[in-house]
Amino acid sequence: MRFKNAWASVAGFGLVFVVLCAPPAQASVFIHEILADPPLSGGDANGDGVVSSTGDEFVELYNDSGQAVNISEWEIFDAVQLRHCVADDTWIAPYGLWVVFGGLGLNNGGDTVWLYDDEGFFVDKVSYGTDGGQDQSLTRSPQREAGAMVLHTQLDPDNRFSPGAFVCTDKRSSHAVPEFPTWTLVFAGITGFFFLQRCMPRSAFPQKI
């Protein structure tokens, strides 16, 4: 009986340890700005001195948390195919931005941009329609919970895009929620606890006096 008690204690501690020590959720990273249609005039978004309808396209990610996030080998898809795989040892600083230019093949008339982490788990997505072809970028509105993308000039009338810079000065605090792997560990911990209670004899648990 003592052996069973010890086993139950070790198993319970292990489940709690797994849940509490699960890797932090990466749901604080989201797609912040997209330029599918670089303007022919003044559209040198990547700053190389040449305006290109393909080279100046970009997708910008924002880390809405106080911890750096490793996005190595994360993948960006559009509605057609994989468009970019993030290089190894790539991090987004706390409340920082990361931008990828060119080779994205974004459709001006409408597309969906998907973001997945290095384990293939969904992180974020943005869909847009013909507003993507207005010679300017689309950026998250301050009400990002609704997933709204608005024309850049609605937030900054003087500029049509701002890769690597914030459109608004309102850096809101993180609203991250556990992503799929974290929720799985939590569920496993709760399920394991009740399983131990059902399978272990009642004498293995403290009894009311």
C-alpha cells in the first residue's frame, strides 16, 4: 500500500510539473502588417533603391509580449503554397517587430496569409479582399482581438506602409492564450489526476475523520 501511495504521489507531482513547466505559449505573436501591392511611386518598402512589385511585398510579425520569442523555422503560407520559412536562430524581441520582404507572391485582389510555428501548429492568419490592392499596406487595427486589418492610411495618413515600425504608439499589453500543445498538457494533467483517484484504492487517499 505504501508503494502505491508513493507511486501516486510521484505520478501526481510529475503531472503538475509537466503542466507548470510547459513551454510558454507563442500566441502572443501575430501578423501585424501586410503589403501585397507596393505602389509604383514611392513603393520602395525594403529600401534597396528599386521599386519592385515583388521585392517590396512584405509580411510583418509583432511579438505582443515581454519575452523574446524564437520563430526559427516558422512558416508563412498564402492561399496557394508555402511562401517563406524563417531562418534558424531568428528571434523577435519583446514588443518587437520582424519583417520578411519579397518572394511572397501575395495576391492584390484577395488572399489569406497563414503563420505556423516550427512544429506545424497554427499561430495566426489574416484574410483580405480587394483592399489589398490599394497601393498601400494593410495593418492590424488597435482592436486586434477582432482580427481586423485596415488600410495603412486610416491609421497614418502620411504613409502608405511602415515595415519595422509601429503605425500607432499604442503598444498594448499581451493578450496571449495557451496554444494547442499547452492546452493538451493541461488537459492531460487534469485527466491524469482524476484517473489516479478512480484507480487507486480509497485507502490510498486521506480519509475524513
